[in-house]
Amino acid sequence: MNEKEQTSRGIESLQVDAVYQKLESRPEGLTDKEVLAKRTEFGINRIEEAKGESIFIKFIKNFISLMAILLWVGGAVALFFTDTPQLGVAIWLVNIINGLFSFFQENRASKATEALKKMLPSYARVIRNGKEEQILTEDLVPGDVLLIEEGDRISADGRLIQATDLQVNQSALTGESNPVRKNSEAIINSHATKLEFKNIIFAGTSVSNGSGKVVVSTIGMNTEFGKIAGLTQSLGEEKSPLQLELDRLTKQISLIAISVGLFFLVAAVFFVHQPVAKAFIFSLGMIVAFIPEGLLPTVTLSLAMAVQKMAKEHALVKKLSSVETLGATSVICSDKTGTLTQNEMTVNHVWLLDQEYEVTGLGYAPKGKLLKNDQPITAFDNETLEWVIRGGSLCSNARVLPPDDENLRYTVLGDPTEACLNVVAEKAGIDLTDNEAIAKRVRELPFDSNRKRMTTIHAMKKNFLGSKQVSFTKGAPMETVDLCKYTLTNGELQEITQADRDKIMEANDQYARQGLRVLAVACRLLDQVDGLPKGLTSYTPEMIEQDMIFLGLVVMADPPRVEVSAAVEKCHRASIRIIMITGDYGLTAVSIAKRIGIVKEENPRVVTGIELESMTDEELKKALSDEIVFARVAPEQKFRVVTNLQEMGNVVAVTGDGVNDAPALKKADIGVAMGITGTDVAKESADMILTDDNFASIVRAVEEGRAVYTNIQKFLAYIFNSNTSEAVPSAAFLFSRGVVPLPLTVMQILAVDLGTDMVPALGLGIESPEEGIMSRPPRSRKAPLLNKKLLVKSFIWYGLLEATVAMGAFFFSYWLNGGFGQELAASGLIYRQATTMTLGAIIFCQIGAAMNCRTEKQSIFKTKLFSNRTINFGLLFEIFLFCLLAYVPIFHSLFNTAPIALAEWIYLILCPIPIIGLEEIRKAWLRKKSI
């Protein structure tokens, strides 16, 4: 803790006079001189923005990756050291286009700090020099006496010294939407976390109800809000697993390409006895041939198309590399409210001493029924039932607004717990306007955290149990039932017995164990009470809340989303752990976690924020190895959980919607923000935004991410297939010492790498997930994209097959066109026709390879053969591009091509048959071997 925070330590436990003394203030506020002195000491009240990497540096980084450097060097070799400068220009253009594409797709300046600033107000009302003033919020200093009222955004942390029915929305810090009731009383021996202190208010929160007077304790970056901003800013951009894999892949490809180049250099000098300069240029050409120039554009375009596909599934991905990271996810840390649940408090039972009623329908829409023994009824079927529901609604300050142009769903003004009392009244057949008319509210005794009750007093239009003035009280069952003297059963008042009390509390405990929230509703007939003051303003809770009539219990919950259980089960099958991290109470969290299948144990471990605070990292890691639920946690604690999970080797996805979630969202491998309820800060810090706030959408995105990884391996195999067939012709030329003319020119190699291979590779990149992809465990971070199996299949199996067919096509063309003589022609029409056949054979072999690469072991004839439209188009595009190169004169000199005849076309059309046939035999053997 720094010196600027020391002054605010322990202020929650002080009486008002001591608060003024501790914070060097007074009731009439600071003087101008004191303000200037404090501003010099503490600085300006604002969120500072950390200086990040310049946009220029970010731009340049897209052009200096290892793969990019290889392409720059390869292009330079072609441009300056060979007679094919057009090749160098083409390679450089690929590099430039890919760098620009990556920059505009991924490199977005973070706006998280800017969004945080918007959450703080521009002005504040303070008392200075003994009078009220309006000042800029950045001018606030510790010791200022701040005035707040309903609707205000709070601009600094501080200690309440006066509060009138004050409720504060702290969801920006805690993630929980229910307003928190505040008071100015000193807190003695509290085990609560700082965010739970009832007499402390925080910057970035807002006043939902009431008013208060605050002495400012901390400002700017030292506030809880500022700490979140600082934590968010301190996190640098870390490379995703895919980016790390591509870096590793680039090094592997570079090693292969350079090794091949060195091999040919040595062979050219010592075996063929070529001049060193000529051999060097030839070996550099081989290196260029082995660099897959189309790899990065294909990966980028494939990810971009996956992003579009995921957007249709309600998942907006901000960074392309995040798509694949989703597929490697091994742990999902999820909020409860709004993500796993609907964030719509719903009454599901009404309990009377002699009967329990079920309530159907979810959310705030008044659609549902009141059921007695599964039969629909209305509130008017039972007088006690009617007044439990009427009383709960009358003792409520919330309103439910119907959908409109701005909000497509029912929305709540006020406390969601109170809002659902109005909804159940409508479901029971009670008209809310009529309800207020027959019982006009004349006085309110606000909820108090010590009493745990709220009471409203009403003038009745008609007598209720012989009374015209009635109070209705709702509150915690134990605290309410203890003050009841009677019960109302079947329209008759009876004295409450101990058996009644036990029965009520037993029902309450049973509901609580299910994670349900329970409110007791009671009333009192006030005009039958002697000794009450004549003036309503003189009524106190102690006068009214005694000798009450117990009416019943209203039971409610924030229900789980319907589709979440299936999504959770899918995660378990895929060996993905789900850890609930919530600001709600442990009992409620565990109940929901059990109901939707996140935890299987009867008594899973629940770690609260206070307990987590005292745990070492080693103890936390040990706890994270088992089923666990985190409840009542602070923002930095969520961040700590994510950090420890990552240190354990996990790829972690984190959901969040509030400002409090920003550090954890940014720290996670995949930060997932809520699109509907999420704050701008959370959205800017996240890698992905759920437009429907639905956990099931995350699971669908994970499935798509897994498909992306396997698809990248598919098109890697496809791209590398042609490398061997591109290298063998050059080897034939070299080791024959020129007796065999060069069967394939470098420009023709480039035509394959950047032309004919691109679209089919892109089609492989967007293949639908294979069956069973979510029945496998997540891939290891250490599992390479370019593994031994893929190398053998691409370079040896497919490569040698294609090379054999391609060299056969080269010699077939010479034979067909009478080119076999004492020596093979190394120029002229016959030679150009032969190189055209080599190029064509590679292209047509790649047509067969594209179909083969769609599956790993399954026969392609058991799939929908032509279901991938992009591959279909790509195969047609390959043929079309080949025809352009072979028959359009402008390309003949550039690509060393020439028109071919019908017999040569028949050879090319037959090329895919051995490629597909032999691969089908290999796959059949693999399937038989795995049985």
C-alpha cells in the first residue's frame, strides 16, 4: 500500500468525528488553500493512460516476422541475382499485402482506458468553504465533502457520513446487478471484503436510490476503480498459441528450406562441378521454392472466414488469432449471473402454511401461470394467497418496462428482486394499477441491512380484515417471522405457534439449500393498534414491525439458461473444465453449479474472497486441481485465479461483463465479454464478444476453434504436398548435369504456391467440424502444427507420388511431341509444352490431394463429396488458371508455357486417380489398424 492510500486505511471502523479527523476534513468542507495543498500532494482525480506502443511500431511488426523476412530475402534474391525479377516483385507484393491485411484485421488500438474514463462523471457537488459548489470531478481531493443523490455517478472512493435510504449499483466493480444498500454506521469487527463495506462508496459506481454525504478518501489511480485500470494497462499483449505455433512453424520451414538449399549448393559445387556463384543462385532458388509464400495469406483468410462463421453463432471475434486459441481452451472461468443464468430474477414458488404453489414462466415477461397441484389457478382462489402476492407487490419500488424500440426485452427500473414480485402478481391475475388503487401507499419504512426488512403503509379502499390502514412487510424470513404474532389461514387469524415457526423455517432452509432466495411477507392491521402517533411521519420500524400477521413465503431465483446444461455436458466430454467465479453467495453459486452440471461432487469446495485472500499461490493451485467454486471474489482475485491456472499449463477462457472483469479478461488467453450487459470497458479488454450473453455460444465457438486447428493442419498438408514435386524436377536437372532440362521454372512454382493452391487451401481451412471433435481432450500447447506425421505424409507420401506423376508428364510430353533425340530440347515450343505438362500434372495431382485432405481416416466417398463449395470453386479455379497460363499468349514468355493437345489433356485428367486411389488404400489400412 502506498502513502497516498494509507490515510484511508481503517476508515470504515471510525465514528463520523474520527472520519473527519483521519481524512483531515470538517463538516463545512475544505478551504481553497487546503485544496491546493492536497492537489499538490495527491495529484489530479483522473484515470491515467499508460503510454503504449506507437502505431508505427505496431505497423512495422507485421513486416518483420521470420516468415516475412524469409520472403523479403527470397524476393531480393529473385530480383537482383536471377533473370526473373518479376518473381521477386511478386514475392514482395505477397509480403506487403499480407502485412497490411494482418495490420488492419488484428491491430486495433486498445480503448479500454478510454472506456473507463467515460464511466466517471464530469462534475461533482461538494461542500467547500462552508457552502455547496459544483466542481470538475478531476478537481476532487481527499478530504472533500461530496454530496450524492439518485442518478449520480460516483467519482471517488470515500466514507459515508450521512445516508438516507441510499442504494448504490456496484455492478461495475462486483458484476452483481442488485443495488447495495449503504449506511453511515461504523463497522466493527467485520470479516467482509472492502467492496462489501456498507459505509464505503467507490468511484465508477452509481446511486440507484436515496442520497448521501461522503468524505473523499482516495482519488484517481488509487481508487478501486483506478486499480482496475492500472491492472488492465499493465498487461502487455501476449502471443496467442496460434501465433506461437506459426513462429515455430516458420522456423521449421526455414530450417527445411535452408537445409534443402545447402544440400543443393553442396551438390552443385562438388557433384555437378558448377561455378560457386551459379550454384549459389540455384540453391537460393530452391530455398524460395520451399518457402510456402501462400501460407500466411491462407491462414489469415481462413481465420477471417471462421470469424464470419462464428459471428452468425453470436460470437464476435476481435482478433483473428483468437479463433484457434479457443480450440486449445482447457479451462473456462465463467460468471454466474447473466452468462450461466438469465439475469432475470423469477418467482417460482409461493409457500403458505397449508399449501405450496408453483409459478411457471421465466424472466420479467408476465407470461406464466400459478399452479396448485399442477392445475392453473388465480390469486383469488385463496385469500391468504392473494394477500401474500398483493402484499409483496405493494411493498416494492421497482417497475418492469415492456419492450420498446431501444430494448427488445422487458427491462427493470429498480431492484430485480422487487421487480419479480410485480411479475408474479400479474401472472396470478392481479392488475398492478388496481392493486395500487385499492391500497394507496402513504408511508415507507426503507429496507435496512440490520433489520433486513422493508415496510410500506397503505390506506385501504376497502376494509382488509376489518382494517382501513395496513402495513405490509417483506424481508428475511427469520427476522420477519420472529416479529409475527399471528397467521392467516383460510381467511382466519390464528396465533402463531412454535410448530408454525419451525415449519416456516424448515421450508426456508429447504429452499435455501437449493440456492433459492426467500422473502417472508407479513402485514399488520394498524388502525386496530393502540398508542400509535397520529402523524405518519412519526412512525418508526420499532412501532410498526411487531405483532404482525405472517402471510407466506415468496421463493425466487435467477434461473439457469435453458441450453446451458447441454453446453456444460459438451465441455465435460471435451475435457474442458468450467470454474464458476461469481460475486454472489456461495450457497447460491453451488446450487446453480450443481443444477447445470458444472460440479458433480455432493459437497464441492467453495472458496470465498476472504478465504482466497489468505491462501498462498501453492495452496490455490492445489485447490484448483479439484472441483471448486469461487464466491464473493474481488477483481484482483479473479485475475489471480486466471494467472495461477495459466501457470499450471492451462489455456484459459474468461467471461465477464463489468469493469471489475477487465484485468482478468485481458490476462486470459481468451477474454469473453457480454454484448448485451457488458460494459464498454469489458468489451474493449476482451478478445471475443457474445452478442447473446450465452454460455452455450462460447462452447460453439470452442468447437469452431478446434475445427480451425485441424483445418490448418489439413491445408498445411495440402500446401506442403507440392513442395517435393516442385523440388524433384530441379534435382533431376541438377544431378543429370543439365541432360534433363529444368522441368519446372521458379515462376511456375510460384503459380502453384500463390495461384492454384490458394483457393482449395482456403476451402480446407473452413471445413465443418468433423464428427467427434468435441469428444477429444484439448490439444497440448506443446503439440506442433507441423508434426512428424504431417511431414511424412506431405513430403514423402504425397510428395513422391506427385513428383512421380509430374516427371512422368514431363517425359510423356517429349515422347508425344517427338522431342526424344540425342538430347532433350532445353528451349523452344517442345520444351515449353513439357514444362506446361509438369505444371499441369502438379495442379491436377493437387486436385486429388485437396479431396483427400478433407478427412484424416474416413473415406472421402463416405462424406458429402461436393459439400464444400469453396473447394469446389477452388478446383475449377485451378483448371481455369492453368488454361490461362497455357493458352493466353501474354503468359507464355513469363511462365514458360505453351498450348497442349488432347492426348496431354487425357494424361492430366487421369492424374488425380492414382492420388485418390492410393490414399484411399492407406486410409483403409489406418482404419483397420485402429480397430
